Amino acid sequence: MAISSELAEDGARLTISVSGRFDFSAHKEFRDSYEGTEDTREYTVDLSEASYLDSSALGMLLLLRDHAGGDNGSVEIVNCSPDVRKILTISNFDQLFTIH
Amino acid sequence: MSDLPTRILVADDNATDRLLLSSIVKKEGYEVISAVDGADALCKFDECVPDVVLLDAMMPKLDGFEVAKIIRKRTVGSFVPIVFLTSLTEADELARCLDAGGDDFLSKPYNKIILKAKLNALDRMRALHTEVADQRDQISRHHAYLLAEQEAAKAVFDNVAHSGQLHAPYIKQLISPLAVFNGDVVLAAHDPGGDLYVLLGDFTGHGLTAAIGAMPLADTFYGMTAKGFSAQDILREANRKLHAVLPAGYFCCATLLRLNFRKGCVEYWNGGLPAGVLLRTRDGSTAELTSTHLALGILDDRRFDAATQVFEINEGDKLLLCTDGVVEARNPEGEDFGYDTLRRIAELAPHDRVFEAVRDAVYGHLGSRASDDDLTLVEVSVLDPAQFESRPVAAHDDSPGGPKDWSLTYELGARSLAVFNPLPLLQHILMEAPHLRPCAGEIYTVLSELYSNALEHGVMGLDSSLKNSADGFSRYYEARAAALENLQGFVRFEMQSAGDENGGTLTVRVKDSGAGFDYPKDIEQWRNPRSGARAYHGRGLVLLGELCESVRYRDPGNEVEVVFRWEVHQ
């Protein structure tokens, strides 16, 4: 598991990339990746390198959504593998996130 | 470390060497104990419990190597440095000192400065060792304490989380804990009318979060089921409570089932769990109870969606629910068990061995591996309603108080009908009369039949004959959900009761705003299951006929009066 993040030049969008197993061990790193970006309102979570995600990862995504402003924020989840997409679908996370 | 001077045992058979060393050590502020040979050294060691041992390698009786080995055996777990005193210079011999359990060696003749430096270094080592040992003891005490706490908490959690009607013969379950706590919750209970409610929940994380969340969930589930609240009311309240108590990012994936064996339907809600499987005996077909909602505890009440779906069920059908631990169970090659496998095995298994077949397949798949997640599997069998007589036993009342003769009128307008279920409230009022309590189940069934007829066939104008086909069955419930959105009309209850400790009557009149229907004129038709009434007007009317002394419709069929009589046999 590794997490990297990249802030767009204008500071408006933060892209967080997760690789490997996205589970509880990523908790601190994932939070650190977006903390201190209070001015950012748009977030992208890139899961192209994530092989797996468990329920604590779903919880981390919810925390990011809160951080982004809840209903008023925007969090996109992109590049999901079919397995990861299945988990997000069962959880009905498309009701809360934009998933591509 | 203690403030006492470090106590040092000096063992040397050479009196001159011994005195010389003792005096140097004493001058450095240490307390000295002397021994004249190996045996004496062991004796003094046991007697005085020194902190450091300075040991001549060559001594009569027992040499230093033997003494060192014995001391090491006696001081397992604590750290007593042993320094060999030796005039040996061969590298092999010096190495032997350390192999025998020595921590260092000191060459004769003694060099005061080196001796002092070594004693200081040993003090530092001892201090470090004591600190580490203290921390180790502290951690192990703490760990033992936590384990004891968890054992106790687990006992509480298991009582709360895996309770109710779970041991009824028509429910089979497998609950395997990942850690001391299992994040999975299985609850089952009957409502006053005998409907069976089953809830399977999977909390994020394990341990305390799950345990704490399970309490309000179980309370809500059991409390509200017993009072006759609808599945949607229970879900809404459970979500509201979990949203309030769980920290952000924590939630509970759940499936709630409400099985009405008499009407042959299962109402379900699934938020975030793998789809349940409905296996039909009649034609071997299956249906999936898919997740269409977010898990409990994520959304606030305003955005929460408690909409349920309904499937037809018949005697012998099986409902299989599981948590993602089953679907994601990994074999030693790292492959998931998978939902498709689960479904295929469930479909192929002999009908009375579905649960066992799936359970054995999951364990077979796991092999020797412990599961990564909680494994919870629940199977509910659909019974013949005639055999199913598990009504809750209402508490027999021994208080003579409560209303004995009373009446009430309660009318719900369209806006209330759309969102409010009046049955728990009415049941609550009725149960204030102590002599009615033993009949709680029958009375609730009568009320709910009357109410659903008035609402669905009266106000909404739905045709119950739709339900006679499997396809029509789901169309019926879709139409019902659509009708709720745009409701016009009313339902009015009038109740009257008179009675005493020997028995009495309860009269319930229900009128609705509908156009009425062509009701059977002869009540015998309802009581006779072979008559046309059953097909036309559903099993509800037959049941009313069985439970009540009289059932009378008034023209044009939008008003019905039933008389329920009870007798108390002393």
C-alpha cells in the first residue's frame, strides 16, 4: 500500500492515488494526504493501482467526503478495477461520490 | 533503579587478588561480598543476591565457567552481569568466558581505570535492562487486563448481538469471530402479529466500535419489533441512532428481512451487504436481494432511504444471507470464494442442505487459512403458516388496574397515511387494558389486516388478485409504493371495549374513503378455505373470520366491523 497526492497548480483540485491494498493500514497516510488542504474543494481519488478495498477504506472515503464539505463538496473516484468497482457498487457509494 | 550502592560479588581463590580487587571496587562506592571458591560463590550468590558478579575463571571445586552457567539458569528473566577475571590471554580461552554466559572479561593484573569504566558500562546496561523489563511487565499486565476486559465485553456483546429467535429451528447460522469481537450482528424477533424479522449487520472495524454500535441497533430492533413497528420505521430509527453514535467513517452494512408466512411475502432492505439469495422450492428459481442503499449510519435522517422491496415466498423456500467475509474468503492461492460460487452452490445443493453445503464449501475454500474477515452466514426457511405458531407470549397481567370500558375514534388523513403507521400506537392503547394483553398477537393481527385492507384496497384501490401471480406480486408492491406518493382519502378507526377479569369484547370498526368492494355476504365463505373468497380476497379475510366472533361489512364495502371476544380461564 502506498499513497501519493498531487495538488493542481491553482490549488483547486487534489488528486490522491492509492496503490496496493487500500485498507486500515492506509488510514494515517490517507488522512495526511488531504489534511491542510482546506481551500481545496475538489478531490479525485485515483484507484487505478489499488488491488483491493475493504470497509475501512470505505470509511476513509467518507471522511474525505466530510473534509471536502459533505454534500457541498466534490469527490471523484476514478480508474477503479472491476473488483473495486463491485465493492463500491454493493455499498451504493455512487449515491455519495462521482465514480468513473 | 534503587539508590542503594550496587552490590558486587567478587569470587577469587587467590587471596591477594581478591583483596586487591575488593578494595578497588569498594573505593568506587560499591558494596562488596567476597567468595573464596566456586562453591562459596554460589552460596553467597543465593544469600546476598548481588547485582554484578566478578568471577575468577580458574577456581577449585567449581570453576568460573560452571558457576556462570548455574547463575545464568537461576537468573532467567533478570539481568545479572557476569565478568570473568582471568590471566588467560589466548583468544580461544577468552571467547570461552563469554560463551559460558559471561558478559565481559577483565584481564589480570587489574587496571583500575579499565575496571572503573567497565563497572560503569555494566551499570548502564543494567539500568537499560531494568527499564525494558519493567516496560515488558507493564505491557504484559496491561495486555492481560485488556484481554479480561474484552472477554467480559464480548460476553455482553454476544448476548446483545446474537440473540432473539436465532435458535429457532427455521434459522440456521454460522458466526465466526475474527478477533475477540466479531463485527457481525445477527438479530431475529417476531412482531406481535407473528411476522419474523431478521437483521444481519456488519460493522466497519471490529472490537469496540462494533460492540458499541450493536447496543443501540439491537435495542431499536427488539424494542420496535415487539411493539409492531414497520420494517421502515425500524430501519429509519436504527439509521438515526447509528448516525448519532458512530464516529464519521464508521457504519453498519445491513440486511433486514420481514417474513410474513401467512401472506407469503418477504419484505427486505439491503444497504451494503452482498445480495441475499432467495431459493424457491416450487420451480427451483432464485432471486437476489440486492443492495440498493447505503449502509446504516452514513446518511442523516433527512436523506436516509428506508424503501423496501417485496418478494413472494412459499413454504419450503430458503433465504440465504451472508456478510462480505464469506464472499471474500480467500484460499491459500489468494482467490476469493466469490458471490457466483456461493450462488451456484446454493442452487445445486439439495434443498434441505443448502446452508450446510455453502458452509462446507467456504471452509473447504479457506483450507487451513484463517479468514481475513468475519464469516457470517444465515439461512431462514419459509414455513407453512399453519405450523408456525410462534406468537410472542404476552405477559400475563396481575395488576387489576387499566381501563375496563372505553371507546375511541382515530382518523388518519392522506398526509398521515403516507408516512405514519398507526398500528404501534393503537396496539399500545389496547394493551393498556390488562385483560387484553394475553391476546396481544391476535389483536395485532386483526388490526393489521383491517388496516392494510382499508389502506391498500380501500384508499389506494389496489386489486389483491394481482398477487396471485409471481409477476403480479411485485407489480402489486410497486403500485403500492407509487400510490403512497400521491395519496387521497382517509382511514378511520372506531374502537370500543368492555370487559372484566373474566372476559369481554373489543369492537373495531374501520372505514375508508375507498369505493368499497363486492364483499362475500356469507361469513362461512371466509371460514371455508375452499370457497372462492380465498382466491378473491386473499388470506387476510379468512384469518379475520377465524380470529373474530363476527365480521360484518356494510355497503358499499368500505366499512367493516369486527367483534373480538376473549375469555379468561382462571
